[in-house]
Amino acid sequence: MKILGIDPGLRTTGFGLINKQGNRLSYIASGTIKTPDADLPQRLKVILSGVSEIIRTYSPDCAAIEKVFVNVNPQSTLLLGQARGAAICALVSADLAVAEYTALQIKKAVVGHGQAQKHQMQDMVQRLLMLSGTPGTDAADALGVAICHAHSGEALSALGDLAPALTKKGVRVRRGRLIG
């Protein structure tokens, strides 16, 4: 299964593709989409077309993207959300299933703790994918999103497979807690 990870950004959007076969992860490609110093609509167009081109080139099976965190500056949060929206539009336009993960979830999945620094993410991505060099920060973050999905997606799928059987037994879940 080919997984495309996206680390959205208005100036630089990172992307990373990995292949998952059983429990083995392997590197396919990574890089960045850099937007010009232009107005917002032009930047969003570059993100949309850049992600679309990556999808056409590599034909991923699914995608994962980092969720927007609430920043100290609300304007920055809104702009980042728009960049993220442009990337998601490209993904869903290609009929890809899109999973979303917080920065905390990604750091925990890759490094083992949610307070990991950028260089720690880069080092662990390099080790996990057996890369010859250290990826750039945006590419490493995107590869981290894909790695997180490779691990989390399997667990979520297993839980989804269990749901019908649990429902037949009268077990219900609300907000992560068993009821009834």
C-alpha cells in the first residue's frame, strides 16, 4: 500500500510517500511544494496543483494530513487552514481516503513522545525508512504523517472490523467509552 503524507503550509507544503508491505515500511519519495510570494488565491492554486501532480506521478492508495493546531495568532491559523483545505481538495478530487492526525499523534507514532523537536523527527524518519541522508524538516514531517498512518490506520481498520460483532453483542461506544 502506498501512503501519501502531507504536512500543509502556506509557504512550504511537505509531502512524503512510503510503501507498506506487512510490517515493513519503505521510502518512495519526498519533497516540498513551495508557493510564490503572491496573493493567497495564487498560493492555494500552487498547493492544489502541486498535490494533484504528486498524486498523478505516484498513484498513492491513501493519504494522511496533519490537522491544524490553534496558533497564538488566529490569522496564521486561518491561513494554514486554507492551505490544508487546498491540499485536501486535491486528495479527495483523486478519490483518495484521507486520514487526519494531530502533531502530537504524529510525534508519538514516530519518535515516541509528543514533545519531539524537529531534528528528532528528522533523525527517526531517517532511521525508520533507512534513508542515506536526513530529509528536510517539511519532508520529514510529511513522511512522519505517512508513518503515523501506516501504524494507526491498521489499528483503526481492526477496530472498524470489530464494530459489527460488538454491536450484535449489545456493546455500544460513545466518545471512546463503553456504554450498555
